[in-house]
Amino acid sequence: MKKLLSILLLVTMLLSVASVAVAEDAPAYDGSEVTISFYNTMGSNLTPVLDAYIAEFNTLYPNIKVEYTSVGSYDDVRDQISKEIPEGIQPNMAYCYPDHVALYNLAKAVQTLDAYIESDAVITRADGTTEVFGLTDEQKADFIEGYYNEGKQFGDGLMYTLPMSKSTEVLYYNKTFFDANNLSLPTTWADLEELCKKIIEIDPMAIPLGYDSESNWFITMCEQGKIPYTSATAPHFLFDNAEAKEFVKMFRDWYQEGYLTTQSLYGAYTSGLFVSTSDIKSYMSIGSSAGATHQRPAKGADGSYPFEVGIATIPQMDAANKKVISQGPSLCIFKDANAQEVAASWLFAKFLTTNVNFQAEFSMASGYVPVIKSVNQNEVYAEFLNSADGGDYISALSAKVCLEQADAYYTSPAFNGSSTARSQVGPLMTKCFTIPDGSDVDGLVDAAFADAIAECEYSIGW
Amino acid sequence: MVDNRQQWKAWLYLAPAIVLLLIFTVWPIINTVVMSFMEGYSGLLKAGGQASFSIGVNNFARVIGQPTFQQSLKNTILLCVLTVPISTVLALLIAVALNSIKVFQKGLQTVFFLPYVTNSIAIGMVFAAMFNIIGNIGTRREVISSYGVINDLIRFISGNPNPKNYINWINNGSDYWANMFVMVVYIVWNALPFKILVLLGGLQSINKQYYDAAKVDSTPRWRVLTRITVPLLSPMLAYVVITGFIGGFKEYTSIVGIFGENMGPAHAPGRMNTMVGLIYDSLEQNKQGEASAAALILFGIILVVTMINLWVSKKKTHY
Amino acid sequence: MSENTTKIMQARDMKKKGTTQKVGKVFGLIGVYAFLLIMAIIVLFPFYWMLISSLKSLAEYRLSPPTFIPRAFLFSNYIDAFTTANLGRLFLNTMYVGVVSTLLSLVITIFTAFAFARLEFKGKELLFAALLATMMIPGELFTITNFSTVISFGWLNTYTVLIVPFLVSIFYIYLLRQNFLQIPNELYLAAKVDGTSDFKYLWKVMVPLSLPTLISITILKMMGAWNSYIWPRLVANDEAHRMITNGLRNAFTTTSGDVNYPVQMAAVALVSAPLFLVFVFLRKYIMSGVSRSGIKG
């Protein structure tokens, strides 16, 4: 009797779970007239591209009116939407970062996309052709896997976002200098140490490497070394461990030796140090692949660049476990009482992320890379990549390097508190790096880690 | 005894302001108080279906128990106590000087108007160039690109060109009081244009007869300042001091302007954080309950200080 | 203070110190000018920075250490500023909001300050203290509730939402009240005896006498419209109502989140120029003071 009861209980539980999953259905777009709003961060260099493709989208779906707003920075978009959600006036879709979605999820406001992706409904477009409402198997396979998987890093395995355009961190180096001195590129951090020593021997005034973002650095090191950082389930904050302290102490030593610096330690843009033509400069710079034009020196009076820039992948801890960060906006869709608005938003988001020509043009205009592999077959984009060099076409070069490491992207879990972890580990690095020689380095590093964990725990604690 | 007609008239004059204040100021304040007692209140959580939040003082307890609370409170109070008197005295001297000169008067007055049309973004950026040491200071192998304009100036004035002759103002390894000094200079300098404007306006409303009398007597400048100008300007001075304190307790953007989002030098992030900084941190994570509690704590502090200010100014102000 | 005592004292001093005082006066004057000049340079530095930044290339702008004189003067930044952002529209929007809100705000401020400075009513002190207290709560917290309120009023994306919520400023009411208090009470009592109505007295005597302060308020309020950013972005971020700072921040942001500061500075300088001219014109009124002839203090 007891057994039967528990089985019955189990069955009902399973059924209820199943019914919840079924409830998340995805009604297909039925051609009705809807207006969808779209918040992004596009500046005036990108809106013309978007305008052109909204027009093309409208030849297929003339009844879907897309209204977009350039809200400002990514943080501005987050702040705006988190104020709008409680009022119920949030947009239909928006540019987002994983941490933003974790915040919106407090209000359960973001539409999960699994049912839309899996939908096999066929809808007819205005030109008489048809398309599958969801993603076809080819379309799914076309996404660069690391980018696509970012959509389901929220702990429940469900898909919340589609990747829009991406970038990663790359190593910019002074190719002219490297060639002249027969230096080879570092593939591991150990290589880098040797390289820094050599560079200082050649140029005693140099700070060989500038790293733009301390928090990216910390998180990437954790991924490269398979060191616990955070977890989507409690306990969330795992980075207070011996391995993390070990690499932090190693880099502290390098910083103290003058091998490297970061933006907040140096007191100015590390890209400025890299492109500097004064006596004090760096010969390597790790920064966003989307910011390549900032890593290019200004042309001299004769119209030539003072040195040629090379771009390579960042050093790794373990050559067998290559990891680089994935950055750049994704798209999320918000729940709405009007299912047709959600359906229309899905169609538009799908259009932006799977349309080869749009992805190509948008990437060339923005410096980000496309999120689908087939863009490489686009003639214009292929030509763009072929033009890559360390001068006028530096964006193409960085895109090329970025695309080459497509299999190395990692995602870190996004949850309520993940943004705090991110904002704590950056200052944690600088705090540890600046511990002076002769003091109790181990003790102070321990204390700094404990403080950072305490701040993180405080932020989620109740 | 106040007659009824005047009562009625006074409220008529006040009516437009009161209506608008009720909607856009009083109602938000009530809401702030309510939110501060709803434990863990967040607009997003509420929108997500959490219908009720327990009532209690936990928001306040959490704000006070925050690791950085004491330091933030100390910074806030220090900044206020240091910047308000300095900026007020300087602004008074400038306003009086501007009012008294004849040659180049127009030119100089115009110069002091220019800060008003300077965009706030530019103001924030200037200071980095002034005090910031660019390089890897404090390491075994120091390589310095720039010591900053102020350190260059110190070297020039002291006649000691040795590169080691510098002060580490805001960078890695800098002293708390050096940080504080820079903040005070920055805030004073930021506050000056507004105070000069207000005091100049006030000076113009002083009856010229007082000065004419002093002129006939050829009273020394200092005496005119302390015996005539300051007493007659006391309502405006009281205003500048009280609003200065209220503004000073809300200092936040100036810290971000100099130290960036880390709110402190590289070796001590968060060291220069203020009370409003704490409120911003809570708001960013959509914790309006805690943010409201922090705001009310700050409100309590400002209220006490303002009461003291008003009491003093009542005694010293000549109306 | 007793003017007579001072007078006698001074007369005695004068006989002795005639020449010493003259020399002292010259030195004093030099001191005053030196002081003003130094302060002027310090106060002007950001303005100078804005101008030189607007003429740099982005690469030069990002250089460390920064250059104090641009290597090459890039006047094309100004052309870029004009072509990238819809400057005309942004300017008109801001001008409209600035002028309307300044005018309405001045009227409300004058009425309220008058009531607090000259009229007697029950609870005056308490009400004023309460008003002062509202200044002490950080405004960021008002934003959330006010956002709700204006949505329920249906004011999103209108000029109204940019103007009305900020019409009453305790800051300015307090300032003007202080100025009204400076005006001798005898004037008011004399006017009462003459049978002048409060309203007439306010507009004919107090307002003219407070012109410098009213102009100060005008300047502050106008600059407020020019610099306001957070609220307009939240409630009226559409093409038709967008304000200047908001528009400029968006227009020059590159994809990687960097801002093209030189072009942004050029745009800021461009849209601030007309404002500057107006202020220079207003300066005359602040500085020339108010004629007090015929009014006994």
C-alpha cells in the first residue's frame, strides 16, 4: 500500500513537471499586425545597418513593425529595463549580457526560448515562401557552439538568449619589434614569463604586457586551470581556493617585477601604453577583439604606421584545455500577454542571428564577429577577412583570430549574485598585486580573498 | 495673532508648490519609508510574483552590518566637514573681490561664468590628468610615464627636479589622507562656481549706502568685509553653508570621477566609498528595500547636522 | 551695528595713516587681482580641457600622459559632431524644456519664497523645516516612485514629463527666500501703510530687488536642462523628445562601448555656445546690481 502510494505520488509529480514543460508552448506567428520594441546600444555607425535589415525583414513580414531605441551603454539598458519590468512596460526584446538576464529573472520576465527553437510549425511569408517557425537542425548547427551555449548558463538548462554578435580577448603584439628581435609568441603563461624577461633585457624601459580587464583575467584563469570560480547552485562563490591564490600570487610577482600591468594599476588605458611612441611602452596588450582599432598606433606624418600590429590568441595555462572568454551582446525576449508580440520578436531575433548577410555586414561595421559559421562563405565577409593586416584592416585581423578560437569559448554561470562576483574579483587582483615585498604576502592574499567572498555572500545573503 | 485673511492668502501663494510637492516629493518619501521596512524588498521580485515581504528592521540591520558601512560613513562626514567651510570662504573672497574691482571687471567676471557652460563630463576628466601618476609605481622595477601636472608643479616650485620628489596622490600605495586631500580639492573646486554665483547675487542686493558710508570713512577692506559685507550677506552665507552640507553628505559622483568604479586606489578598493555609494550599490542589484533604509539612515544624519546649522545660523544671521 | 562709532573711529585713524593707507591700497589691489587671476585659471581649467579635447583625435585623446596642446587641431570633429548627431533637434528640445521649465519654475519659486519670507501663517516654521528636510533624501530614491507616477499619468515620452516633476525646487525657494529676507522689513511695512497689496509689492518691489538672484536661478535651471540625463533617459528617450546630454551620450558610443570623446566634446561645445552668449548678456544684470535710489534701507 505504502509503495503504491509513493509510486502514485511519483507519477503525479512527473506528470505535473511534464505539464509545466508543455505549458511553455510557442504559438507561431499568424501574420497579425504587431509592433515590437527593441532596446540596444547601437551607435550611429550601426543603426544604418539595422535599418536596412529591418526593411528586408519587413518585405517578409510587413505586419511586424520594429521600433528600436539606442538606450546607451549595456549597463544603461539593464538599469532601464529593470525599472520598466515592475511597471510592465519593458520592451519586447533587448541586448543583454548573462548577468542582466539573471537580474530580469528575479521577476521571471524573460521568455525561455526552448519551445520556440523546437517549434516545427511552418509559416508563410509575404513573398509566398515558407519557413519553419523554430530553428532547423542546420540553423542550430550553424551557430558557433560556445556562443549558442551561453543562452543556457542559468542553472536550469533552459535557453534564455540567442547570441547576437560576439568578441573575445586577444593578444595584440608589436610585430615589428617581435620580428626584429626574433621573439616568438607565447602559447602558455610560462612562455610569457620568459618572453617578458627577454623584452626587458632588450628594452629596460618597457612594461612588456598590459592587460585591459582584471576581472576577465581572473575568470579566464579559473577556466583555463579548471579552478572553481562560481556555481549556479549554492554555495555560489567558490573562488577562495589554493589554486586561485597560486596564480594570483604568481602574477603579483610578475607585476612587482614590472612584467605587466593592468588599466587600473597603470592609471591609464593599457592600449594607450601599447600604441605609445614615447620611451615607455608595452609590446603586448590583451584586450577585446572588438577594440582592435584602439590598439593601432596613430599614423606618422608620412602616412605610415610606426609599427605593425600582430594579433594572436591569449596565453593558456594548459595547451590541452584552451579557454578564452566570450563577450558581446546576446538577445533576450520578454514575456508578454500578447503571444503574437513574443512570436514576432522571436522571428526578428531569429532573423538577426541567422541571416548571413546581416551578420556579415553588422560584424564588419561593429568590429564584433558573427555568431554563425556560414558567414565565412559570404563573399563580402570572406574578402574582408582576406584583407586582414596589422594596419588599415586591423579589425579584419582581430575578427580572424577571434573566429579561429571558436572552440575555446567558455561560459560562466549567471545567477543572482554573479555580477557581484565579477565586480569583486577585478579589485581582488589589483589588491593582491600591490601587496609590497617584505610584507606578509600569504596572509594579506588570504585576507583579500576572504573579504571578496564576504562581499559576495553579503550581496545575496538574507 | 495672525489674521485669517492672511492665512488664507499665504496658502494660496503656496498652493502650486504644495500640490506638486505632494505628488513628486512627499509621495516618493512615503514610499521610501514603506520600502525600508519591507525586508528584502525588490521591485523585480515583486513583479516576479512575490506578493508579500515581511515587515521589520532587517534592511536597516543589513545596511549597518555591511562590511564597508563604517568606512563609508566616516568618509562622508569627513568630506563634508572639510569641504564646506573651505569652499564657502574661498567663494566669498572671490565674490567680494569680483564685486570690488574696476579694471578688467567685465573680462574677469565673464571668466568666472565659463564654468557654467562646461559639460560635466569634461570636469570629471580633468582631474585624472592633474594628480594621476601613470606607471607601475611601488614595484621593484618602477617605470613611470607621467607624474601628473601637480607633481611636476611641486618639482618646479620647490626647485628640486629629482624624480623622487613627488607625492603619491591617488595611486597604488597612496596614503588615505593624500586621497582625502585630492577629494577635498576636487569637491571645493567643483562647488566654487555655484557658490560664487549665489554670493554675487546676494552682494548685489546689499544696499549700496552701507558701502558709500564706508568709502567716505575710507574703512580698510578687511574691516568692510567683516563688519559690513559678511553680516549683511549672512542669509546667503547661511544658505550656502546649509545646502553645502546637504550636498556634501550626498557626495558620490566626484569619487567615481577620480577613483573610478573601484572607489579607491588600486591597493585599497572601496576605501573612499560614501553613503550614497552604498545606496547605488543596492539599487544596481534592485534591492530597493535596503537602498531605502540606507537613504533614511543618511537622512537622519543630515537632519541632525542641518538642525545644528539652522540653530547656529539663527543666532548669527542678521535679517 | 552702530555706524556712528565706526565713523568717529575712522576719522581719527585717517589723520594718522593717510599715506600708509594709499600704499597699502595699491598692494591690496595687486593682491586682489593676483588672487582673482589664480582662481580664474583654476576654475577655467575644465573649460580649457573641453576645448582642447574637442580638437584632438581619438588616438591622441587616449594617450598617456595626455597632451595639453593638441598635436594637430582636428576641426573636422565639429563637422562630425554636426553630422552624426541630430544636433538641431536635440538643441530645440532642450531649449524648449529649459525655457518653459525655467519660466514656470521662477513663478512658483517667487510665490513660495514670498510666502515664507513675508507672510505669516500657522506652522510656517515647521513647514519650511519639512521642506528643507526633503532635500536630504538622495533623489535617486524618488526616481522609482516618480517613474510609476508619471506612467499612471500617461506622461511617458512627452514634454510634460520633462518639465512638471521638477518645477518645484526647494533649493531655489530657499535661495530666494534668503534673498527676500535681505530686503529690509521697513520697506514692506511702509508699503502696507501706503495700502499697497501684497501682490503688487511682490512684483513691484521685491522681484526687481532680487533680480540678481532670480537670474542666478535662471542660469542654474537652464544648465540643469542642459546637463540632465538620468530622468530624461528613463522617461522620454524617443527621437521627438530626447534631450541634449542623453542624445550626445548615445550618438558617439562605439560598439565596444567606448565613447568618441573628442567628437562628443565638440558637440557639447557647439550646443553650449548659444547658452554662453545668453549668460554673458545676463551677467550684466547680475553684476550691475540693482539701483537702490529712492529706497531707504
